[in-house]
Amino acid sequence: MSISSRRSALGAVAARAVSILASFILTFIVARVLDVEDAGTFFLVFTSIAIVATFGRFGTDNLALKIVGRADSNVLVDLRRLAVIALAASVVGVGAGVAASSLVGINLPGSFSTLLLTASAVVPQAASVLAGSILRARGRLILGTFAELGSMPALTALGITVLFATGMATLESVLICLVAGSWATALWSVWAAVSASRTYVPETSVAPVRTTQFIRENSRPLTAMMGTSLIFYLVTWIPIYLLSAVGELEAVSYYTAAARLAGFIGLIPAIQVSYLAPTFARLHQQSDVAGLNRLAGRSALIALGLAAVPATVLAVWAGPLLGLLYGSPYEEGGFVLSLLTVGVVVSVAAGQVNQLMLLCDLEQFALWLNIAILGLWLVAGFASAVTFGLAGVVLVSVTLTIGYQLAAVLKLHSAASILSFARLTRSPS
């Protein structure tokens, strides 16, 4: 790796770390500023917007990595087509989200205009992730990573802090801060992506294709990528919907706080994916399975080693840590943090299974795997939520997380000879 490439990778690591820290700070501030039930409502809305925004970008973020990797004369035209697809899907997502919220009777403070304004955050959040993916593909790893993950929570947290300092922090004003942070992030990230694309110089010249042909050729992978990302995100956060469905908004706050804290164990693999994804895509397109396996195994081993100490701390002192960070009421969620820690450790050891499936032509399997896990959640998860409450939901979450990782690892190996999990690897002689 050249010096410039190494610096870019280190910069992406730093940007990913700052982004994850920003998400944690946002959770911390909301938990401190709002009461437990209002915080639960905010977390439910925050997660819902992110899920609809995942539909809104419609897999275009992952396809953008592949398109830029082609390095041909059609790249810029195809990227513009992806932007149009994402915009159209986002608008559909906003309409569907507002309709669904009205039908199920989700009550937000203020009038219907508050609901519509809050739902509008879907459009900029989808645009920001697509812009960030393009920036990363063009070598702007730091900006791309921060656009995808860090800017929105950082700006939202800043706005809420100002509201709290002026005595104006309510659930409604906090939601408005979320919308403002989303649109501000989209403005700068889309501008940066457009600027980076203007300097693009294709390596090869190929015959252009019609838009209809482009859509026909890419509709299946786009749908699979979108479905996989959407269902994976939904599976990750479906516990809060199940808990809210049985009327436990306090449990929603406990689960969200514990899940965000447990997410710190996955800090390193989450950081790694910023610079690993473009490299995975390139190695796969070059059919360099040996190189891809070395990179995947070594990165997963490093992540697992670095996760060992914080995982132990979180599992053993879960209750006191939650109480210290979020307030004494959150100590009741200690067992949630301990169990979720187990699931995250298994995910770290399994390696970058999700990114590898999407980039190595296994997006269809990834989609069906996520559909299967979602189906199990709807059956076992709801039954557990009704019967055992928060404890049952957490047990189902950990069990399905481990099952998902095992199935993905086995499929990557059997279908593409890819070894994603943590292990010692030999350098090429």
C-alpha cells in the first residue's frame, strides 16, 4: 500500500470512529434531555426514518461502488441514473411512511405537518449515503465515510445541545433538529460528490447504453441490494417495534441505549468497511480470491482482538455502565447489554459477511437470508415480546444474530470460496 493510500485508509478509520462516536453522543444527549418515554418515541422515529431511507436509496450506494470500479466512459451517466432512481424511491418512501404512520396511529407532537416534516428527512438521508458511497469510490474516503454515518447525528446532537441550553428542548423541537441535520448533511455531501465526479477520467471507452437497458440490466441487483440492506436494518431494530407494539416504550429506550453501547464492540469492523468495501469489490472483479481471503481474514482477526477487552467490560459491568452514562433508570437494561454483547462478538468474529455478499454476486442469497430471519423475528420475536417482554426479545435477537452470521459464512465459502471469518493468514510469498 502506498503512503497516500495508507493515509487515506487511516483517515477513513478516523472518520468512521468519529461517526460512530457522534451516533453514541446523539443517543446519550436524547436520553439525558428527554424523559424515558419521549426518548423511546424519538428512537422509534429515528430508526423508522433510517429504515425508509434505506429503501429510498434502493441499493444505489452499493451499485455505485461497482460502477465506479468499471472505470469506463459510461460511469458518470450511470451515476446520474442512480441519483434519479434514489430520488424517486425516496419520494415514494416518504409517502408510504406518512400513510403507514397515519394508519397505525403514531402520534407525534404538533399537527400533521410535523409528521410530514419529520418524514421528509428520508430524502436527504438517502441522498447522503449515495453521495458518501460515490465519494468513497472516488478515493475521498474521509468525506464519504463522514457523509454516510457521522454528519447527520453530529449536526443533530449539536442542535439539541443548543435547544437544551436555551431551555427549548422538547420532543417536537428535537425532531426538527433531526430534520435540519439531515438536510444540511445532504447539501454538503451531494455538492462534494458532484465535485469529485467532475474530475473523473475514464480508463476505457465503451458504447453507451440506453436508460431503459440500464434499468433492465440492473433492476434485479438493485432490488436485491435494497432488499438486503433494508431487511438487515429492519432485523437489527425490529425489537424496538415489537416492544412498542406491546406498549413498552421504556423498554424501547433500554434496548436502544444498550444496543448503541454494544455497538462499540463492533467499532473496528464498522471502521474497516469504509476502506475495505472498495478493495473487496476490486479484488472480486479481478478474481483474486486468495488476496480477498487474506484481507478478510486478517481484518476480522484484528477486529476480534481489539474487541476482546471492551466486550468483557460491557458484559461484566453492563448495569453500572448504563446507569452512569444514561441515568439510573437505565440500569434495568444491564442484562440487555450483556446478552447483546455476545451477539456482537460473534458478528465481529464472522467478518464482513454482509458487505462481501453484496459485492461478490451473492446479493440474492443475502436477500433471502434476511427475509428468512425477518420471518423468524415476526413469529418468535412477537411471541417472546408478548410472553416474556424485553428479556424474551433480547434472547431471540442474540439467537438469530448468531444463526445469520453462521449461514452467511458457510454460503460465502461454499459458493465463492471466500473465507470471511477471523483467522491467521499468510502473506503472499
